[in-house]
Amino acid sequence: MVDQQRPRRSCLAVPGSSQKMIDKARTLPADQVFLDLEDACAPLAKPDARKTIVASLNEGGWGDKARVVRVNDWTTEWTYRDVTEVVEGAGANLDCIMLPKVQTPEQIVALDFLITQIEKTMGYEVGKIGIEAQIENALGLNNVNAIATASPRVETIIFGPADFMASINMKSLVVGEQPPGYDVGDAYHYILMRILMAARAHDKQAIDGPYLQIRDVDGYKRVAGRSAALGFDGKWVLHPGQIDAANEVFSPKQDDYDHAENILDAYSYFTSEAGGKRGAVMLGDEMIDEASRKMALVISGKGRAAGMSRSNIWTPPED
């Protein structure tokens, strides 16, 4: 079955038509790599790019990275061939299909049906390949809850800022930055929160889209920090120079991770028979209870997924 919680702090976009970039991507510390058949791949290059992607997935060497292919959206003439050739050829070495410009749940259902047919035909485990749904216009955002539940394959809901900005006539040419004249608040807050609420309500991951100023790492961190603060799980990276920034921004700080793990250990002890079966106790100067445990689980989960190690460990008080 699909893995809803695989780490996706950094989701690296790689043109499916570039063998050089694909080979480089194998060596980079991104949590996820998606080989792109859509915007990063010219129309005349798509047929050969499918073959390149299949061969590259089957060659292996991807380590623990999530292996994803972004196909073209259902309004194009390329989608069914994208899905059929890639899943038939490399389904055993593929984690997810990313579907761009998702507007209705029916588009997810159609993709699910097609993948299922291929899995059955090829003898793959049915349901193993996940779906990543990219929201890029107003209709998709309005339907985001239905999209999130359209198939058990759905693992992530992704914000696609460039097409979204164009679709609502936002007065900006700088993707992800505040439009001129919007000098109070965040023009993207509503969009990000709608996506996040749909994801969290249905146990999916929420992923922020790209920041196109690839040499402005400070700008990347600032924009990524906005979605990370809300609770997003990760963000796209378009250049190797953005990967470390994404992994840093979407990982807990060491002190926060240690504190979360200590809350979990302390709460587990104090609610036990040995700890007095207490539901609310003091951990240093802080009172912790069941709500604290739930909050700590979020931070510890992100830290564990990032491979973090504790720098200090809580021990039960001596009798």
C-alpha cells in the first residue's frame, strides 16, 4: 500500500529529458525526486523522455529517495501515454505519479483506474503506487477536499503557485512573492491554509511549490519558512542549492526535537503504573498532558523522518 508519511522536506524537480540532470539527482540529498514530463519537458521531447525516465528508474541508485514522475495533465494528449509507458516500464521502481492541474476529484479517479489496470496487467502489487495531486487554479482549490479523498492512493496535496497566480490574475511576475500593492498580510495565506486543512483532515501531506529565484537562497528560506510555520511538510526545489535550505527549514530545530522526545518519554512514564498514573504533570517548568503529547508527536515525527538524533535524554526521577 502507499506510504502516506514518507519524508518530503525537499522535492527536487528534474527534467525527464535530461539524462545528465537525472544522474546528478541520484547523488543529491533530496527527500524526493520527481522526473518531469510536463512543463520542464518540451512537447517534441516527451516521447523520448518517457523512455529515459523508465530506464533511469530501473537502473536504481536512488537510495531512500521517493521516486516520482510528473505526467501531463488530463487536458493534454500526452497523459495516457505518460502513465502507461512509465508505469508499465518502471512500476516496480516507482513510488508515485504526480498529476498537475488537478481540478476535480474525477481526474484523480481516472488516474487511479488507469494505474490499477496497468498494475493488474503487469502483475504489480495493486495500490502500491501513490498519487500526488497538484492544485494550480481556483477550481482545483474549491474542490481540494474532494480531491484529497478521491482515491486512497493520494499521498500529497501540492500548491502550484505559478499557474495559480496566473489563473486568478494575480498582479505579480515573481512566483511566491507578495504582489505589488499587497502590503499587509500574506496574499497566499488562504490558499496555503485551504490546502493544509484538506491534507490534514484526510491524513495527507501538504507540499509547497517552487521558488523560481534559484540563486536567492535567503529568499527561498523566507518563503519556505512561511509554509513550514503553518505546518507544511516540504517544498519543491528547482536547483541543488535549494536542497539544504529545504531540509533545514522543514526539519525541527535540535532543541525542539529533543524537547518533543522528552515530553513523550516523560508523559509515557507518568501515565504508567510506575509513574503514578498521572494525566498532567510538570516537566521542568512546563505542565504536560495529553495535548502536549499530541503536539510532541508532530515534532518528533518530523525529526525522526529527517534522521535526527537526540542530544539529551530525559530520565525518570529517582524514588
